Amino acid sequence: MRKQLASRVQTLAPSTTLAITAKAKEMKASGIDVVGLGAGEPDYNTPENILGAAYQSMKDGKTKYTPSGGLPVLKDAIIDKLKRDQGLTYDRKEVLVGIGAKHVLFTLFQVLLDKGDEIIIPSPYWVSYPEQVKLAEGVPVFIEGTAAEQFKVTAKQIGEAATEKTKALIINSPGNPTGMIYTKEELQAIADVCREKDIWIISDEIYEKLVYDGKEHVSIAQLSDDAKERTLIINGVSKSHSMTGWRIGYIAGDAEVVGAMTNLASHSTSNPATTSQYAALEAYNGPQDAVEVMRKDFESRMNQIYPKLAAIPGFHVLKPEGAFYFLPDVGEAMKNTGYDSVDDFASALLTEAKVAVIPGSGFGSDTTIRLSYATSIDQLEKGVDRIAQFVKDHWKA
């Protein structure tokens, strides 16, 4: 029997993050003492009030199908959240609840892109952006945010990259893997060029609650009526409420786009898991104390670990402003320890130093590694100490 995979998946790159995490878990399961600094999820359990609300919803028989775009009452909670946090006004037809922010993005690209349409993606980028664009037969167009610019791209770069085929720009702030935050002034300049080029803005704000050192998260949709009209906000409860496994994300934006996504969801997923939706309802409507507890803890860990990481020979690292990642440039360390690629360097850290990190190649950054500080301070210190010892032991200069 003839076996042939569809061409759309034959060049699909696996998620580097998930692959490294799986390998680290496999090593741990075999009894190896691995420090995992790869996974992009909080190490806290979901808050008790959210667990209780989910359980109660099941006891109350709320276990059946919901509307494809999500429970109306959850949409209302999201609308209230956007008004409360960003001062933005939406109605139900402008909101869709999906199976995590990742699948919401996937669905968005499917309804937004025709073959050959271009999406501008700042680099370093989250691993799934380009793959999802390609699956929708779109073309990823990368522009580099350098360390000198705090890994952020400029309005000038965006304007130069835009063509007649450009459909949208992706902005991720606070960023994964960079931990950087775009300022209001930077976002205003970007909004202006997007208006000039008449392109959509896809604003991934999944880390909005995790900001440090008095920094502020600003949604680009807040800046003007035009910016709001062309911005499609992507968010969810995964990072803010430690609900990665519950798989609830949402989009807020243009009613026609959201309507098309809802139609597609009706044929692809039916609806997000009902229990997860009731959990998310409590996450948005209930007490927010746990969100701030996590944020403060991540900030404390970051401030403790940053000096130790920056002191490793050949490591050049910016202090993160948000999210929960460090993205050190390790090009000098690679050169002086005998590694030609960041993938080989990260692999050696896992097999020899027993520390799991994510190579920056998956983020479009060939001399960086990503370390997550969403784990205990003891594990962080152990992991960074092991990395420092590895570099010292292999240094050839």
C-alpha cells in the first residue's frame, strides 16, 4: 500500500522545547539526576480555588458540549479582564476561547493566510510561530532583534521587511525566549508603521502578568483606535495561573476573523474542554493573590540567579524584564569549549553536566541557550553551578 505523508508536514520541525523536556524526563525516569531548566511552565500547582471550581462544575453535571467558541460566561469574564487590565472594550462576537493559546494561534493562521502570504516574525521567536505559518501555507519573514537592542525589533526594520504580500506582524511581549518587554513608545512606533503598511498585528500577551523590576506590560491595542482594530490579542491562563495542562487560551479582536475561527473550530475541535473552561472562569473571576505570589517568586529567583549566570566565562546575558527565561549568548563559551553548534553544546550540557536547557537554534538564534527559572531556587543554583563547572572543565583558551 502506498504510504505518503502530506507535503505540509514533511518539513515540519518538532518542538525543540518539548523534545529536550522529554529527553530530560526519560533520563530522570532511569534514575539520572538531571536538572531540568527547559520547560516553559510554572512549577506551582494550579491554585486551590480553581481546582475547587473545576471539581464543582463536574459535580454539577457541567460535562457536556459547549458552544464552539467557548462558554458565553467565560467570554464575559475575558471581556471584563481586558477592560479591567488594559481598558479595552470587546463584545462576545470578538472573543473566541480555544484549546490553549497555541491552538488559538494555529486556528488564526488557518483563517488569516492564503498561500504565499507573509508573516513578519521578530527573531529570537517562540518555536511554533514559523511552523504554524508554514502549515497555513504562509511564508515566515524573519527580522532580527539583536542583543544590543535587547532582542527587540524596530519600526524601521518592520517597515523595510513589509511587502505587498505581508499579512501580519507578530509581537510577543513579554517575550519568549528573550524575557524582554516592548515599551509604550516602541509599540507606538510599531503601530504607526503597521497602519502605514495596512497589516494585522498579532499580539501574543501570554506572559503579561509576569513582569519585574517595576516594568509595565502595555498591549499595543491600547494605543489608538486604529491599533485596536488591527490587533488580534492572544492570551490565556497557562502562565498567569499555572494552568498549562488545562489548555485554555483566547483571542480578542476583529469579529470577522473571530467568526471564521469559530466556524473552523466547530469542525476541528467542537469546543474546549468544558471542565477547563469552568476552571478558567474561576481563574479570571476569583481571587488573584496566587498570580502575584508566583510573580514575586519568579522575580526573586531571577534576581538571585542572574549574577551567577552572568559570571560564567563566555556567557553574555541580559537581565530579563518579564516571562521566566534567561537567554544568554554562549557563542564565546562554545568556541572556547570546542563546540561548533549550540545544539551540540546543549546536548553536552544534558549528557555530561546533566542539565537540560533549550538550544537557541529552535528560536532562530544560533549562539544562545534558553534557561527557565520556573523551578525551585535549589534546582536553579544546582543547574547553574553544573553549567559553570562544565565550562571551566572544557575551557581550551
